[in-house]
Amino acid sequence: MEKYRNVFVIAQKEFADNIWSPRFVILMLVFTTIVFSLSYGSGIGSESTISRSYLDIAQIVSLFLPFMGIALGFDAICKEREASSLNVLLTHPIYRDNIIAGKTLGAMITLVLVVFVSIFIVLGTMLVASGTELSLPMLNRLVVFAILTYLYLSIFLALGILGSIVTKNATKSLVYNIAIWVVLCIVFGMICTTTASIIAGHKPTDLDDSGYFLELNADIQKLSPAHHYAMTVSGVPSLSWLGVSSERSSVRGIFDTEHTLEQWWNEFWINVLILTITPVFLIIMAFITFLRQDISKDMG
Amino acid sequence: MESMSVESMSVESMSVESMSMELEQSGILQETDEFAIETIHLSKFFGKEKQIRAVDNLNLQVKKGEVFGFVGPNGAGKTTTMKMLIGLLEPSEGSGKVAGFDIVREVINIRETTGVLPEPAGFYDNLTARQNLRFYAKLYNIEPGVREKRIVNLLETVGLTRAIDQKTGGFSTGMRKRFGLAQALVNEPSVLFLDEPTSGIDPLGAQMMRDLIKELNRSKGVTVFLSSHSMEEVEEICDHIAIIAKGKLLAAGSVEDLRDMIREKEGVHYLLEVQDIPLSEAAEAVKNVEGVTAFDIRDRTLHVSAKMKLRTEIAKAVKKAGGTVSMFEEEEMNLQKLFLKIIEGA
Ligand SMILES: Nc1ncnc2c1ncn2[C@@H]1O[C@H](COP(=O)(O)OP(=O)(O)OP(=O)(O)O)[C@@H](O)[C@H]1O
Ligand SMILES: [Mg+2]
């Protein structure tokens, strides 16, 4: 245990740095404003409109909240390298793996805060606006929604940290990460459609979508974490812009109260598994990369 | 916590016992024990074909409690050596010990017992001096009460009391160097590594830093290993000096040893004032002393050049001729000149 004590020292500092940074406060404000407006608009309706509004929120989350994950991770290591503070930190008794573990942990805890504050705001706003009580089943679904969102965002957090390790400075890391985010979350639908069209020789003007084209399109979509998130929360293959989506799932996501949670799980467990494995895999990658930039090469 | 400290105490007393037993068994351990830093054939090569020999077969011995100066031009290998000594770089060849710990296998122990001012050194500029030190202190698990007191004391030691609650981002170069020293002292180290502690700061600040280092060494008995570009600087504060260029150790020894080296190369120059006989007579007498190469009379002073130290021989010769030596000085030798010559030759 003694060996890992400094993980928590680093994590604590990282967490404090994050929540006091202007960057974090601004992003958090923007995001909660969006969430607040959406939930207020639908708070006056019945429970079915509540689930409708979650779908709007799910799309916002799917498209834009990955940036929050990136913002928390993109400069974790390269910032310290640039400022030579890593140079000083490493002269103190701390293992390299503790540094990366502490930084990851600190950012993960911050992310918990981001997700739960947002969900809490949604809940509070809707309850106050509608004046109704939230049913227990709905609450369960909300918790699952929060966990799914957390898993999804932690993929981008891990990508950010990985970027901060492999690049020499924060600007480069940010550019790479934004590029990945735009491709994977915002325009991925379009990319899939285009790629599938080219491969299938399907003209965009063709009105009857050929089976091969749709199959290909659906397969390519699976490469983005956004697809797995979209499936689990709303049962649609993609929430990104400008793409063709083939038929949606019979279980319409986590807020589909016509199906039980068990039915939801049977339908989407593979997607949940992928959402869980991907961040773990990326974090392990980050560890290995950082440890390999080691003392024999003098990467600071 | 309590049971922990009892445990660590018993471990400590045990290791002392077993160590003294080993000491009795072997004379070697006793000998290595007097050194705070020791390297054997320490080398670091960079590049695909190991063509960059940043540090090449370095053998160093730094005694406990001394100030050791590591002097050399840019790219000499000073920083690379220090990085190896604190376990930030793995040696390509050779080995070393710091405070009795192996530089490859016992890196964390070394970092627990040493303090380092690296070059370049950066801090968390969004935090104040106090918050920065608090963070570093936490890495050593220092008890909060002790920690907070020590932070105040350290910042006082380095003259940053008034900046204690200022962000380090606003510090001047001189303040950053001094803060870097405070940061290195946070664990009360027994060995201090300072990489160019005075580079980039003004003469007054540099003098203050040198005085601080001397004081730390004197009052706390801290062994100091410092690197520098300036021979004058290491001459002022170091007990022993090593000159390094292109990765190779070119000369090492005490200031006096290095002076002897110059004497050997350049000869010795004496200044004499003589009474009772004319200077020319004294000069005649001195000329016959074996080893004297030249003499000159200027400003009522006899200037004598010799191949080696001939103080007593010269004094005897003057006395024999009936003169009385009223002043006998050796000309100040400039180590900087020697340094330049040595590194030019490399
Ligand atoms: N990571 C590295 N990769 C390749 N070469 C390196 C690396 N680190 C140092 N070197 C080379 O090793 C040599 C010694 O560098 P080092 O930094 O130890 O010198 P120094 O004595 O500290 O110089 P300075 O006074 O400029 O700080 C230089 O030629 C440098 O270019
Ligand atoms: Mg250097």
C-alpha cells in the first residue's frame, strides 16, 4: 500500500487543479446551461416527454461532452514536460506508474463530478418544472444512463491522456484530440455513409438503399464509441450528423419504459461491454507508453 | 501510525546491527562507507550506434560532508551524470552508489535521502510557493504539523518568506533558483544535487546562492554535489573539484591538488622582499638553487620562477648569503586558466 500512497497525492492535486481551473469552470457552465434549458423545456410535459428530452440530452452528450473528457486529459503529461515540472517531480520518491495512475485517477474523479452534476441538474430542473415525482424505475434508468455516459466520456479522457503522453506539447495534443473527436462523434455518420457508398458503389441519389450498402454502413458505424453509446441510450445506431441510419432497435434505449431493464441488457450488453473495455484498454496503452518513454531514453 | 513507527524503528536498529557485523567482516564496506557518492566506470551513450558518448567511463568519489564541484563546458555530460546518480537515467555501463544505495536498483531509496535542484527546473505555477512545497512534502509522507513548519523555515532559509503565498508563476529567475533549492531540501536530505545552481542569475543573487550552499553544508553537514560552468565558483565553495569535458573526467582533486597541477605545468612563482643585503645579491644566491628557472627584480621585489615548490630551499639560500626574508609569497594562481587549458586540450 505504501508503494501506492503517492498515487493519491497526485490524484488529489490533479483533482484540485481541475476543478479550480477556469477552463473547467467555463466548460461546466456551458454544458449545464444546455442541459438545463433542454430539461426545463420538457419538464412541463408528462413522463413520456421526459424520456423524449433525455434523447435530446443524449445527443448533446454524445456529440459535445467528449470534449469535456478531452479537456480533462489532453495536457496531463505534456504540460508538465513543457514546464519542466516533471523534471522536478521525478527527483522525488515517486514511481513513474504512480504519476500516470494519479493523474488518471484525478481526472476520472473530476469526470464523475461532471456527469453527476449534470444529471442532478436535469433531475432537479424537471422535478421542479413539472411538479411531479420521479418514479423509482425512472431513477434506476437514470443511474444506468449516468454510468453509460461516464464510460463513454472516459474513453475520450483516456484518449486525451494518451495524446498528452505521445506529443511534445499541449497544443499538438489538443489538435490531435479535437480531430479525433470531430471524426468519431460529430461527422462519423457522414464518413460511414460516404465510405460505404464508395465501397458498395451506391450512388447517394439512389432512393432505394441497397441491403449491402446499409449493412456496410452499419458495420463501419460500430468503429466509433459514439455508436455504442447511441445504441445503449436511445437504440439508434448513430446520433451524429449527416448520416444514414438503418432501422433502430426494438428496444428504444435506456428510457424505453415499454421494455424492462433486463430486456435492455439482453439487447445491448455487447455495446455496454465495448464501452467498458475501450477506456480500460486506452488507459493501459497510456501506462505502457509512458513507462516505455523511460530512463534509458531520457524523455524526462 | 504508531505501530508503523515502532516497526520501522526495530527494522532500523536491526539493520544497524547487521551492518556493523558486516563491517567487521569486510574492510571494503568500511571504506565505501565514507563516500556519499561513488561511481565506477559510469557511462552513458546515446544514439542508435551509441555514438554519442555523453558520459564516458567516469570514476568519482565524493566524501560525506564535502562540497563537490563538477565543472565543465556545455555538453560536457554534467546533467547526464546527475540524472544517472538520481536514477532518472539508466547507465549504459558501469555502476554507482549514492548514500550507500545502488543507482539502478535502489532508486527510490536514493530519492528519499537526496535533494535535487535539476536544470531546467519547473514548478506548478498556478500554485503558491507554500502549496508547491506542501505537494512535494506530501510525497514523503511528512506529518502535517512538521511539514507546515518546515515549509515556513525552508522559505525563510532561501529568503522567500515574503513570497510564501505568491504563485511561483510570478517569480524571477533568481527567486525560482532559490525556490528550487527549498524544494530540494523538503525531505532534509543528506546529499544535495545542484545542477548549475547559479546559472542565469545576477552576481549578487549568485553570491547569495553560494553563501547559502556553504551555510547548508557547514550547519547541517549536507554533502553537496554541484555542477557549474565556472571554475571561479567551484573554487570558492568546493572542497573537491572534478573537471569534465566531452564526457571524460580530465582532472579531479582538491583545490590544492589542482594548484599542484598548475605548478607542475606552469611552474611556481614567488615574490620576495629581502633585508640586510641588496636584492641583486639575493638574486645571485637564489639563481644557484636547483630548479629555479628565472628571476627578475621589479618594484623592490624579487620575482622568482621555479619548476616546483622550492620555498624552503630559496629561503635557505637567501639566509646563507646573509639576507633576511621579510616577505615571501607565492603568486596567486588562476584555476580558471588551468580549466580553460585543460578543456581546450580535450
Ligand atoms: N536524450 C539525449 N539524447 C541524445 N543525446 C543526449 C541526450 N541527453 C544528452 N545528450 C548529449 O549528451 C551530451 C551531454 O549532455 P549534458 O546535458 O549532460 O551536458 P551538460 O554538461 O549538462 O551541459 P550544459 O552545461 O549545457 O547543461 C551532449 O552532447 C548532449 O547533446
Ligand atoms: Mg546541464
